[in-house]
Amino acid sequence: MSNNKIKIAIAGIGTVGKGLLDLLLKYKNNETNLEISAIASRRKFKVESRKFKNTLIFADAKELIDFDDYDILVELIGGDEGVSKNIVFDALKKKKNVVTANKALVSKYWRELHSLMKKNESILKYEAAVAGGIPIIKVIDEFLVSNRIKKIYGILNGTSNFILSNMLAYDKNFKKILNDAQKLGYAESDPSFDVDGTDTAHKLSILSSLAFNYNNKTENIKNEGIQNVELQDLKIADSLGYKVKLLGLTEIEKKKVKNFVYPCLLSKDSFIAKVDGVYNAIVVESDFCKKSCFIGEGAGAHPTATSVLSDIIRLSDKRINQKKSSVFVKHKEISLESRFGSYYLRFTTDDRSGVISGIANQFKKYNISMKSMLQKESRTKSDRYATIVITTHSCFEKNMMQALDKINRLNFIRNKTVYLRIEDFK
Amino acid sequence: MSNNKIKIAIAGIGTVGKGLLDLLLKYKNNETNLEISAIASRRKFKVESRKFKNTLIFADAKELIDFDDYDILVELIGGDEGVSKNIVFDALKKKKNVVTANKALVSKYWRELHSLMKKNESILKYEAAVAGGIPIIKVIDEFLVSNRIKKIYGILNGTSNFILSNMLAYDKNFKKILNDAQKLGYAESDPSFDVDGTDTAHKLSILSSLAFNYNNKTENIKNEGIQNVELQDLKIADSLGYKVKLLGLTEIEKKKVKNFVYPCLLSKDSFIAKVDGVYNAIVVESDFCKKSCFIGEGAGAHPTATSVLSDIIRLSDKRINQKKSSVFVKHKEISLESRFGSYYLRFTTDDRSGVISGIANQFKKYNISMKSMLQKESRTKSDRYATIVITTHSCFEKNMMQALDKINRLNFIRNKTVYLRIEDFK
């Protein structure tokens, strides 16, 4: 590697490649040691920014084979053969480091790529190949490195998850939702690999090979897709307390490995049953950390590019901590008083008329509006009183506190009113 | 650092320290470049293993100040002042690297520690200080490094989460469940810091400082605990579709920071509402990755020690990829036929007598037992038929496939029987 600048050659400016350029342009404001020495793009690529003024543009990625002026090759073309394979193998042989998002290639040539790395002391990183927005490779390779992993399972294909979630949510069959997904860009025009389980099998083969230190082959993974899943089964499963998910599962027990991909029912109580839409979710079970679960967007330009850039920075960064922490900025604190949100309130009052209106009057004064109300009569042996539970629409904390202060002094209030904030993160 | 061996001095052999020794002894089988040059332990520490034959044992950690034969100090004593502070500051001044699990210290001396690091080009790592079994520091520092983080929120205290979950699950009040938690070792004899929100505030201050690059002070964080949360509110919230969680939240908007800790209601549909017991969960919202969620055990000897060891390996490892991937092992594949699990089956049959017994006879033959059954009459314009949904107890896939093959040939079966596997991960 050169002393200061790290030179990057990017092959392929499709969805992820464009996302990476977005991030790099933004990131360059903070980090100046990354330089793009070459970009290979089949489609015409506009050199819009002065940031690329020293960048060579190739129309064909195979020209990178005769090009040496880079430290890291970033392969974003895809496909398990042809030019993507050629340039990745060539770079590793040239003792260059490589970052790729190519799950088919990494899965198919796991053994060969690792031999090349060892022989040439070069490094291939592939965080983006599995679950774009989830750093699962880093978690297995760097965080759980001292643990023995027993089992990995999860939702690894966003397209399938989108289809299954939306069939149920919109009461439509597979074909209709697939159609919607294609219109929204969540499914390819040929969605076979996504819906038949192949894509999940590719990713599972990588996770399994990495976690269990062997050479797993996608062909060995028995996989079933979601093409034949019927709406009525999603509905019945729902009524029985389950969600249907396309699951990838790899597990090791006594040196024997299970590798399955199939649609299955998951109890609604499990962490991943709630993971809907294009989200991915991966659970790792290990001897020392027991169960860990990671949820994030599975694909898309920017989450995947985040993975790619994280690998690039890891390869180019000799400092372990990021520079940014050495200079602090100042931020203003926002007080709790200015919180704008909704509330759960429980009033304990006399059981008589005028109570609700007494509360409602104070609400009106402080611009608080009710969302729901529940009233029940309660009794002790000697006494009768009322419990009123109110949830509100959003209001300012300051107003709520003032209103409660006033309400608590009203003569029908028996105990200090209980309040809890409601957080809505959706 | 020495050329090959990385020497580690460990201060404090409490719960986490013991967990670390477990992992180190196990890990040493694979990695031989780590050497424990010193252990400081107030309690008598038995040198049981020949692995420690070159290890100096100190009865008082302050003796480490006059000791220099280490590359990495691992501080596991705790407390924001006294000996832990002295040895950490001393090590950084000596240009040594430090790994700590001490949230109080890191939170309180964020600015001073970062100045020392910068001045001495030494590194302090603190993955274990926040959510033991979740690599959240790594995620923010290395994975989301190119993203702008907008908001971080989550369940950061396992003790409080255990209490809130179990109050509802076992219909007991705060005091009784706290008592249970203390007996089980999930709460300290003095649980104040856990239940009053202080511990959550410490962790939130670290996450906030790191994500938003400033110096957050625990004292600035408005925090409320769970001491006064009543069982009846958990129940009413549950009936309204919410779970009550002790939440830490930090958010930046237009250079203004929100930092709150309080118990609040979360919709059961949110990722983290399902996170019960001693588990922690953290959601990070960023510009490019949108929403990421990380779930794992928050404390405990082994998850926390996993974080400590991951930091140690990061600091000691000049190779980026782990050695283990260069030699592959062989594993036997387990066939799907040998899967042992339960099934969801939907039969479409004639609407006449003898159907159930026909199915049940085949089940008996193949050792399959029913768990639930649901039957409904269905009709088309010209026809009447029956839909029967059966879930089973666990059986072998091979048996199920043979039984279904037989059943599908029975004369009352209208369509090929639909089956889906049920996975139970709890």
C-alpha cells in the first residue's frame, strides 16, 4: 500500500456502486486518505464531481487486469463467473486487497479465494455479500471470535420477506404482491433467485462456511422457496399465533452440519417473527453469548454500500480508532419539558359524576387531546372508587406536567395520577 | 508492542474477570500470541492452570503502576475513581493500550481519556461497558462509520428488563420480583443504580458521546427509574397493545441533543417490545442504513468477557482476517429427512365421515401425533368440501413425508396436502 493515500479501483456502477459513490463523496469530507484511482462502468458514467478529476474511467472492467495503480479493488459487478471472477482472482494474485458484494462468487469459490488469500497474503472482504445493512460478517469474524457458534438462522432475503409480509397485510396472493414488489423496485424483473430460495442459500453457505470453518457448497443446501405459499395458509398460521417466514438455517452438532432453506411457521413471540417488509434478521447462537439477534435492511444501495465502505475503511485504516473522536463538538441539550409525545395516564378518583369533565377541562386548557379512555369501578372492602385510564395524542411534556399538577389538586382525585410516556418508533 | 507475543495485564478477577479467564484458556488453543503477564486480584486467586505459570500475581491492582511488562491493560475492577481510574490513566500515559468494562469511568472521564489517547497515541477500548453481549461500540465505530447517526434508543439494563418482564409474566409486584432477581443473581444486593436508571444513563452517555462526537455527561441526562412502576399499569398497558420498558434514548436534530431515560410504553409491534428478561436491545437510526436493531444478553460473565476479548484481539491482531479460515475442516451434512420437528398441515378433503380417521390411521403408522386440529366446511358454487388444519408434535421429516405420500393417495383427498414446517426457537 502507498504510504498515505489508499487508492481504490471500483468495478461496476450499478445500484450499489452508485450508493458507494454517494457515501464516498460524503465521507471524504472527514477522511482524506481514500482516493479513487479508477472506475470501470459499462454504462456511461458521468464524471460530475471534481473529486474524480484524477480518476481513470474504463468502459470495460477487464481493463483492470492490466491496471495496477490501486490498493483495493472494489468488485460490484456480480455473477459467479466471467469478468467479476477474473478481476477478483487477478487482484488477489497481484497481492491487492479486495472488497466485494458478490455472494454468488464468494459462495461458489470459497475454498479457492481462501487459498489465494493465504498464498498471496492478500485479503478479501465481503460484508456486503450477506444482509447489506447488518454487519454479520464482522460480528462472526471479530466479535464472536472467541465463541463457538452452534446455530445461525434468519430471514436473509428481503424480497421474499416483503412478499410474505404484504400478502398477509394486504390480503393479496403471491402473484399480485410480487407484481407490486416489482413496481416498487423490491423485486427484480426475473425474481427467481429471490423467491426460490437460491439467494438465501448463497448467503447461508457463506455464513455457514465462516462460522463452522469449512467449505459449504450452495448445491448441498436443500432449499425450498415461497412460490407456492398460499395466502390462506398465512392467514390460518396467523390465527394460530404464527408468522410464515422464508428461513435459512445452519447448525452444527457433533461435527454434523444442517443446512436448510424453507418457508416455515415461527411463533409470534420469537425475535424475528416481527421482522417484516424488506428487513433481514439473523440470530446467532453461541456457547458464551447464547443468543444474539441482528436486524436491518437486507439490501438497497445505501445499506449495502455502508457494508462495502466499512470493509474499505477496515482495510485502509491502520489506526484502530477513528480520527473523529479526537475533536469534540458542542451540542445543545434539549430538555425533557420540550418532549412532544403521547401519554398513558391512570387516575384514581371518587366514583361520582363530574370527574371526567373535571379532567377534560384541564386537558382543554393545556391543549391535550384524548386518544382513548377506559373507566372501571373498583372497590375495596369499605370503599368504592373509580379507575380511569386515558391515552392521549401528542402534546408537550411541559403542558402535560402542568395539567397533571392542576388535576392532582382536584377534590375528586384519590391518589397522585400515574403517568407513563408512550414512545412510537415505527 | 513486543514482536510476537502480546502481553496482557488483567486487573480484577470478579465475575467478568473469571469469564475472561474461561475464554482465554479456551481461546489459547487456537491463538497462541496472547500471554497473561500479570493478574491483580484482591481476593485470593488460585493459579490452577499451567497456562499461568509465567504470570505474576498481585494482591493489589495499584502495584500495576510500577509494572511495565505488558502491552494491554485489562481493567475489570469498576468504579469511576480510585485504583481503577489510576491504573487506566497510568497505562495510557505509559503509551499502553487499555481494554475496560468500566462504564462509570468511561462515561465520567470521556474527555480526559480521549485527550490521553491522542497525546500518547494509545488506545482505550470499551465494548464491554455497554450491553455486554452486543457489539454496539464496534457497530457505531466501524460499521456505521460512514453514516450520520440520528437516534439511538433501547433497553440497556438487564436487571430492570428482567423485573418489568417478570412482574407481568408472574403477576407479582416490583418488590417481589426484585427479590426473585436478587436470589437468581440478576440483581445486586443494592440494586439502586440498575433500577433507578443510573446504569442506563451511564451507557447512554457513552453511546451518545460516541455517536454524536461530543462529551456527554451522565449528570445531564434526565433519568427516571422503574421503582414506582406498578403491576396494574403493566397489565393495562398490555391490554392496550403495549409493553412497558425502561428506555434510554439519545437523539440529535439540528445540533440539539435529547438524552432521556424513563420507563415508557412501546407498541408490541416494535422490534424491542418483544425483548424480555435479561436481554438488552439497541436500535440505531442512521441516514444510510435507516433502522438497525441489535439484541443480546446485556450482562453476565461470558457475554461481557466476549466483548473484552474481542477488544483485546482487535488491539493485538495485526492480521485483519483470523487465522482460522486458512485451514478447513470437514463436516458431515445432515439430510433434511432427519429433521425432527413439528408441522403445519392443511388437507382439502371430501366433506364426509371417515376422513379424520383415515388421516389419523396413517399418522399412527408413522409415529406422528397431533397437537391441534381445526376443521371447517368450505364451498364453491357447485361443490362442498372440507378444510382440515392440523399441527403436529415433533416427528421425523422422513416419517412425515411418507405419511403424506400415503395420505395424498387416499380417495377423499381433493388437493395435494399443503405442509409447512414449524420452527420453535425459544
